[in-house]
Amino acid sequence: MMTVLFAILMILIFGKMIGLAFRATWGLTKIIFHVVLLPVFLIVLVVAGFMYIALPLLIIVGIVMLIKKAF
């Protein structure tokens, strides 16, 4: 009986720790994508001559960020 109780409590504790780890990882991933990968992607598009794709993409991301910041 004590083994079952120990197993249940251990799953609860480590389950919460795994959930916290996933939330932290998701936050870091969002930061890396917004700060590093998006600007690099836009620069590569412009250098490759795809300005007609990069400019609308930049405008859309800018509008989304402004709306997201307002709320």
C-alpha cells in the first residue's frame, strides 16, 4: 500500500516538474524564434531577391506585434 502511495506522489511531483520544464522550453523557443530566426529569415529573403515576400511578411508581423502589445 505504501508503494502505491509513493508511486502516485512521485508521479504527481515529477509530472509537475515536467510540465514546468515544457513551459520554460516553449518560452525560450518563442524568444529564439522572435529575436534570432525571424530577422535572419527576413534578411536572407531580401539578400536572395525576394523583397516582394519579405516586405509583406514584415508588415504582417509588425501589425500582429502591435495588436498583441495593445492587449
